[in-house]
Amino acid sequence: MKKMLYPFIFICSIWIASAQDTKPLDTIFANEHKAVALFFPSPIQQGITGSANYVFSFNREKQQYFGLLQAYPGAESNLLVIGTNGQVFSYILRYGKKLSKLNYFITEEESIGNETEQTSLWFQENETVTTLDSIAENSEATELEKLCGQLLKTPRPFNQIKHNKGMALSMTNSLYHGDKVFVVFEIQNGTQIDYEINALDLYRVNGTKKRKASFQEVPLKPIYQFKRPSKVSSGSTVQFVQVYPKFTLGKNERLLVTLDELRGGRNLRLKLR
């Protein structure tokens, strides 16, 4: 293990006034037959429901002030919405066969707090952190490295490919091993310009076309990456492996892969059926 100095830690937190801590959350009723509209004082940056039987949809491409809520029979849940100005709104969600209200015009006073980025300056000379070198010494990491290396040596078909501006993104079907899921990705750069990777993310997408709503995207965080590059040179192809905690997809779920370019617009979204 190596010892490193960490002079800064950046903490993203939600500040909530003490007077609001005890304020009970309002309840919003919804069902599968009607769309309940929620209008916020600022464009919606993020909206999350706590249960799959509630779907909150909003325009992720062009941020707007309203979102649509639908529900399917099930236990109560909650909705968390963050506006582009950092305001945070939270509500209890319940399924109702009959709805007495279809439109909610939400004011700034209903915000439970504000999302703020705080910088904590503190210093720990003897802080022990796990570095890449120390991970390689771990037997589990060594086993993961062997398995990932075998996957790259064994050709496997890529089930879907997405093209955009000379770039191509592909991935194989998920491979299960114990309590982990292995996914092989391939990026092809058919352009004359190197491609710098800003982010490659995998999501579980919740929802069906019948719900007439945007899908809810739940990010899946990799626990290990093997030979993932930071740049794909012009005219080259790279393959790499990412390992995730074991997951299974429900009846109305599928996978989505997004690839974003650093300082560029050659972005790709690969939806897996």
C-alpha cells in the first residue's frame, strides 16, 4: 500500500435549512391512465423516482420547466427533482385510481434546500489510499485481470453498433461470472482526428413505449476496468473490458451506453434491446 497526501476533498452536498428539516413532504397521486404535469420554477436538471412503478419523464436534450408523472399499482415511493439553479424538491408518490389534480405549479418556496458544492480544505499526512499499484497486488484484482485478458483474446460478436461522424461504438452481450458482470467494448475511430474520451457510461433504462414517457436512466458503476484508453488515435480500433457488480434486467428494462468526447461533439448513445 502507498501513502499519499490528500490536501483537498471536494464534497457535493445538499444544504437544507433547519426550519425545513421537519417540514412534511407533500403527496402527489398518479396512475397509468393520465399524465400528471409538474411545472417547476427553473428548468429540470435531474429527476429521480424511488420505485420502478413510478415514471417521471422530462426533456434531457433541451431542459424544460415541466415533467410528466405516471404511476402503476404498487407501494408508495418518492420523487426527487433538482433544478438547473440547484434548488431541490422532494415529494411522496402514491398510486391513485382517481386523480383530483392533474397539474402542479410548484413555487420556489416549496424547495427543501439547494444543491451546493462545498470545498473542504483539510490535510492528513498519514492518509492511506489504495492506488492502482496496490490494487494489482490484490489476488482478486489479479484474477479479474486474467479473466479480462482472456475475453479480449477470445473473439466474440458485438451485438449492436452505433455510428456517428466517423466514430463507432460496439459492445458484447453481458457475461456473468460469480457476482460480477463483464462487458467488452469496442471503439473505432475512422476519422482523421484523435478521439479523447471524456466518459463512457452504462445505464439501466426503466420504462416501456406504452408508458408514453421518457425512460428513467440508472447508472451502473464499474468496479474494474481493463485496458480502457483515454484516447483513440485516428484510424485505429480499441477494445477494453469493464466489470460491474452483478445485475439482472427486468421485463421493462434494457441497457444504454453513452460515449462522450472531451472537447468535442462526436458523442454516441447505444441502446441495447
